Amino acid sequence: MTDTSASPELSSSLSATASDEILDQHIQHMLVAVEHVLRNSPEGTDELNLIKTLQRPPWRLIGDLEFHDTQKLYPVHFLLFHVLYHLKDTLIENGESLTISPLRIIIERQDTVGGTGLPGAVDSLRKFYLDLSQYKLPEEAIQQMMDRFWSGYQGLGPSKPETLHAARVLGFDSVPDCFNTVKQAFRRAVMHAHPDRGGETEEIQYLNEAFTVLKTHFSQMMEQT
């Protein structure tokens, strides 16, 4: 009989990989949410209000926070700015700019080549926030945070009918094999549901809940491998 048990080193490696993939799923979810919130805030917003918006429906991507507790606030701050710098790189390709600071976060048209401020400092911040090694939390802490962020579905995961229903909400006939396919469909659906295109908040909440079900489904699949 073949011994299928993994060595401690291999188990640790697989566990770390699963944790990284869970974190990446959450980052992709936040990317869609943050872009949508900012496009509905033509005057811009600040970090505090952006966090509070992501805590409320239809997103519910951030759990309860004690804003005076810097130790607990840091992971949320880091993850949010990691997402913002990723979004900034994407927007540049579309001729848009993203101003990122705790007091002002706004998407604008990029009409000029030049900019203001200290490029060196900006590059240093970008390098820091895009380096996930700066987001140092043990796997257990990351999973606990994800459990708080992903409301519901703690313990037992979504049922097969619930997972299939969620897939159909996002336009699939069956549950996809690849989570990347789900992410792409979710992004397209949310952009299509933008109020400027006739969409409503309730529709976005419906899409968001479906994506959360599928995200939990794929997360549990990774934990079982």
C-alpha cells in the first residue's frame, strides 16, 4: 500500500499555499468592490469611509473593527492599500489615475504625463504595499480574519444546490472548475450592474452574495487537497 501521508515539511508547504490562495481570493473580491465604490464616489473618499463602506452591505468584506486598536487595524489597512495599488496599475492602462492617501482616494482621468509630489516616496510606498511579505500573519490568523470577513458559512460550507444556484446567478450552467473563471464573471457582472448602466444596489448585493458562496466553496476545496 502506498503511503499517502505528507511529510511535515510538505504539509507545511501545502498549507501555506492554500493560505496564499485564500488570501488571493479575498484580494480579488476587494478589487472589484473598491473599484465599484470609487466609481460611485466622483468626489473621492478617505480610508476610514472606504473601510466603513466595505463593512456594509452589499459588500461586507471587512468585519467589526476597533479603529483605535492599531494592531488589529494594520492588517486591514495593509490589505486595502495593497488592493489600491493593484487597482492603480490597472487604471493606468485605461488612461486613468488613482490618488492614494489616507485622506483622499479618488479615480480621475489621466490628462497629463507629469504629476505632483515626490516620485521616490510614492514608488517606495507602492513597493511596500505590493509586497505581501509585509502582511505577516500566521495562517491561523489569516483564516480567522477571512472567516470574519466572509459572513456566514462558518463550519459547514454551502450546500451543492446553494453552490449551483450561486453559479447560475453569475451566468454559469454548472459550477466552474476554475475560480479564476468565477472572478472574471463576477467582475463583468458587477460592472454591468453599475448604476450608470441602469443597475441597482440590490442587484450588486445579489451578485456579491453569489460570489461569496463560490469563494467559500473553492476555499474549502483547497483545504481538502
